[in-house]
Amino acid sequence: MLNERLDALGDNPFYRLATLLAGRQPLANETPLLMSAGEPQHPPPALLAETVARNAHLWGRYPGNEGDPAFRRAVAAWLQRRYKLPEGMIDPDRQILPLSGTKEGLYMLAQVAVPAEKNGRRPTVLLPNPYYHVYSAAAAMSGAEPVFLPATRQSGFLPDLDAIPEELLARCAVFYLCSPANPQGVLAGLDYLKRLIELARQHDFLLVADECYAEIYDAAAPSGALEAAAELGGATDHVVVMHSLSKRSSAPGIRCGFVAGCPEVIRLFTRLRSYGGPSVPMPLLAAATALWEEETHVTENRNLYRQKFDIAERLLGGRYGFYRPPGGFFLWLDVGDGEEATSRLWTEAGIKVVPGGYIARPDADGRNVGKPYIRVALVHDAETVEAGLDRMVRVLG
């Protein structure tokens, strides 16, 4: 009776982490610190609660699947400002759809984009390895073959596009890319994104650019897939991008994001979501509209993360293969054996992180590229992060 595709997924990384640490209590006389989940802990801007309160009269109405025109216009204007897009490149009414967080969109979109067959064979979904577990679940549950492309230090922590076999590209239905990358924090440059769009058009697959960390960066603002599309002439076929307010505005609880890009994909996705997709409640959609229109809180939020990059560089520089991440808020640390280090950090210091091997898959030779690593989320305030990293150094040496 149970769906065999679901059974084949295995446990997600946080279930595996819970199993690893089950029954173990930290020996350290210190407050446990969760540096495992990418859940921003900065206070959200007051604008959020104020806007929700002003729109409390809308709780009594069903929200529309397409959101409302004000939200779509705000998103289109933000995309144009942020990525210097030509005016009119993104039509608010045909190329933008609100999401209940990007997680929902990343998963459901594969059900639209993956056909039963591609060139007479089972389709592939290509994704970086390490990866966000929703990508692999979306691939498997859509009936595609998930293909994990190495994204290691040797390839700049991004998939090597020139190393992808032609046979896989010919069967590819969807290519997931996260930039800034989760967990490595690297940025896909404009030339890389243009090359990937050209491959998508040549081989007729959909590039799904997960850009949810795009507003958290150190020095240079990350390029975007729509920006690359603009440089290629402005067409958005074979390209969609996803953004949310979880990281940008430290508002994970609002569960509001958007997908934008190829109008035909948006049309089909809108139709699918009308059957089973959650709509964003109207007071929250009003708050989201206000947040996309306001930039001061985003700059302040970004500066808080830069302070934590400074702390990490001071405490970890020269250890564990540390590098200052260009974007996002994770550290990807080479500790030799990520699972063993995770156990020790929890038992001896009360710090919870994610073993890198839990967010990566073994290659054809059985080598898991994430096994030596741990992923550390710098989501707490600077003082808490500094204390946590101090404890980490004390245990790992």
C-alpha cells in the first residue's frame, strides 16, 4: 500500500541526526546550543507584526491561489531593483506566484516539470552533492532519477557543468541549483548561470534556481538566474527562481516566498497548486508585500551576519579547512569525520550540528563527499555564536 518511492528516500538528515544523538545527554554543564538548523534567530522587523495587525480584518477571507496584485507588483519591482532587470521583463500577472515558503515550491514544481519520459527514457533530475534534501525528494516522488553532481572543493563547491555526461543532459527534466550554496556558501557567478541557462535551453530542461540565501552575503551581492537571463536577451523560458522572507527578513514563521520566471511553467504550476497547494493568508501576504518593499531591515540583518563571519574567522581561521563564506550563514568545516565530531560536540559541549555525510550521497565508488564535514548554522546572536564556537574549538582542538 505504501508508496515505494517514499520508502526509497530514506530518512531526512534531521531524522538521522535525532537517531544518532538519541539517548545521549550532554555531559557539559552548559546550555545546549542548536547550531544544526538554518532557522534565523534574529528578531524580525517590527513592520511584520504591525502590518499583520493592520490587516487583521482579512483573517475571515480565503486567500487566493495567485496572491493579490499588490504582492506580485512588489515582488516584480524588487526583482527589477535587485538584479537590474529591464523594465517589463517580469510581468507580475503572468510570471510571479506566491508560495507557502520556497520548500513547498521546490518540492511541488517537479510534479509539473518532470514528464513520464524524456527522449524515450526515464527523466533525470540533476542536483548538487551535497544537497538540500527537498531536491532529492522532489525528484524521486516525481518518478525521475535523482543524479547527484559532485560539488566539492576541487570544483569550487559547485557542479562542474562541463563534466556532466551528454546522456544525463539528454534525459534531464530539472536542474536544481542553490546560490549562495547550502551548505558551502559559494556563489554561482554570472557566467556560470548563463552557461547553465544555455544548457537548459539546448537540452530542454528547467533550471530551478533556489536563491533563498541571496540577501545574506559578505562582500559582493550574488548574481541571480534572472539577471543572467537578462544578459542573454531577456527571455525567461527554461528558468524559474525562488526567494523567501525566511532568511532575508528573519521571518521563517511567515511561510511566504515566491517563484518567478518562465510564464508557461508558472501557468501550469498555478493550476497544480489550485488542487493541493497551500495559499498564504491575506494578512501575512500584506506583511510580505511590505517587507519586499523595505530594504533597511535587510541591510541591518546582513550586517549582523557579517559580524558573525568576523567572529568565526577569528576563532576558526587555520582550523578545519575554514574559509569565510561569500554568502549564506553556514560554515562547512572539514573535521575528518563529521558523524564522530557531531557526537562529540553534543556529548562534550552540548552543541548540535549536522554531519556533512547526512546531506550528501555516496558516489559510484561509495565515497560520500560530505563525510569529513560538519555544517554549522550561524543563526543566533553574535554573543551566542562566539560562545558556541569557543566550545567547539575546545572539544575538537
